Amino acid sequence: MTEPVRSTPPKAPGDASDVGRVQQLARARDEIVSRLRQRIIGQDEVVELLLIALFSRGHGLFVGVPGLAKTLLITTLADALSLHSNRIQFTPDLMPSDVTGTDVLEEDATTGKRHFRFIPGPVFTNILLADEVNRAPPKTQAALLQSMAEGQVTASGNTYALEQPYLVFATQNPIEQEGTYPLPEAQLDRFLFQIDVRYPSTHEEIEIVKRTTAPMPTTITPVLSAKDIIAFQDLVPRVPVADHVVKHAVTLVRASRPDDVKASELIRRNVAFGAGPRASQGLIIGAKARAILHGRYAAEVEDVRALLEPTLKHRLVMNFRAEAEGVTAEDVIADIKQSIEP
């Protein structure tokens, strides 16, 4: 696909600084991708969605078989952005306090008085990789909800703010379902995107094998600081978007609901529940981030349509008929794109 033509920057007098930031972010994006390429081969679409989620303040759900460098991608991104990262391996015996932290009883050696001190858990970081999140029971999965939605954690009646920026990237193994606890729809809806990590091409896999069996670069030079990232995250909501773009995003999302007037026969027959308003919000904020990452000054319809599948895929609840007949969420999204033109 050819690179979209860059739109004309805003002309309002107060927009000069924002225009400069857009240009700075577009340059920084190229530098970040270059740093990731030092360790990651291929996966261009995954990297694109990862950066859009980052600057949209959105969380991502990675779905892919083991061994596709999901963990390496997240840690490399953290290195390239001067951010702290933690990894939690979710297991059936993982407790909520193993995620959020716990209070420990301490005694003052001089006075003999005892008091509780909160020890933060691994959730207190900038980028959290929740590996195989569906292996933990629902109570532990729910421990992430407050941090994802509010950027804070409540433990023993006290609320602790998380350092910004804060993002959760969770992984799921799509082929091994034994001993897992499927994420409830309410928690899935907290993720901005479902990011499918697919097998590399033959050429890419050859390059992966050659590179990973040779000495690896040990350091990644940071491109942005945490302060820079927060400034760019604050910039995204200020990106202009025309009314017809918002209307198109809402129309696409509403068409996923079987009771909507624009729902196709395929959707009426195979979808139990469509995406809610959070999907419409995610499409627009993601489209804004996508636009400025490519150096454009306004979100356009093509940005919305490019993000439709990762935004809707995990939010569609298919019915038993769909499962029996092999109709997938991808089929539904393709039908929506085809039936609703720009």
C-alpha cells in the first residue's frame, strides 16, 4: 500500500507547537522502529499497533503461539523508550497480591512498635507484560482491571497511583486451552486492540535463526524519555477529526450489533453481542495516534478502517451457530467493511 498523502497542518495561531510535536513524533517513530529492528525481524503490523496503543494510552492483547518474540518485543520497546518493564507469568496458583503487592508487618527495632508497610507488586511499572493471562483464575485476572482502567491500585484500603506512562500488554496462547480461564467480556473490553502475532515468512525465519544464533546487540539507545511520551500522549486527543470520520467509526461499530438497522444477515445470524461504545472511542483515539505517527495532522477515514479489525475482534461475542458453521470474528469484520463503504 502506498504511503498516504500527508494532510495540511492546522492554520490556527495556537497550533504551531502541536504541529512541531507531530513532526517530532513522526521522526521519533522512525527511530523507534529502527531500534526495534535491531532485535525484531518482521512483524511490521504488530509494531505499528504496539506504537499506536502506546501513544493512545491503550492496552494490547497479544494472541499468538509461543516463540514469536512477544516478550522480546515488549522489553525492547521499553529499552527504546527509557521505560521500566516487568513481566508476570500468570499461573493457576497466582494470587491477586502477587500482582498488585502486599502489606508486610515490620517492627521498629528502637521502639518495638509494629506497623504494616506496603511492598509494591510487579504492576508498579511503566510497561507490564502479563504473560498467558488466561492461565490465572478470574480473581487474579481482575486484579489488573483497576490498574488498566484507572492507573492506580487499591490494597488494604489504600490507593496507590501508578507511575505514568502505564500500559498493560497481555498474551494469550490460541491453541492451548486446557487449564485456562477465558477472559470475561468486560475485561476484554479494557484492551484497545487484539494484536495477532503470526508466524514469520520463510525469509524472515531464516534471518531470525541467523541473528539469534550469533552474538546479539546488548544495548538499545533510548529514543524518548517518559516525559516525552506523556507529552505525545497528551497531544493525541488534540488531533482534529472531522465529523464524518467520527460518524463513519460509529456506523462501523454499530453495524456489529445484531439488532442494529445496518447489521447484515451474516451478523444477525452469527453474532450474539456486538461491540459497545468503547470500541467507537478506541477507533477514533487510535486513528488520531496513527495519523500523527505517520506525520499527518488529522485523523482520516482510512485510519479508522485500518484499525477496525484489531479494535473489534476481541469485542465480538459469536453465538453457537457461528461456532457450528465456522463463522469467525474476522468474517464478520470483513462483512462490515464490505457492506459499509467510506
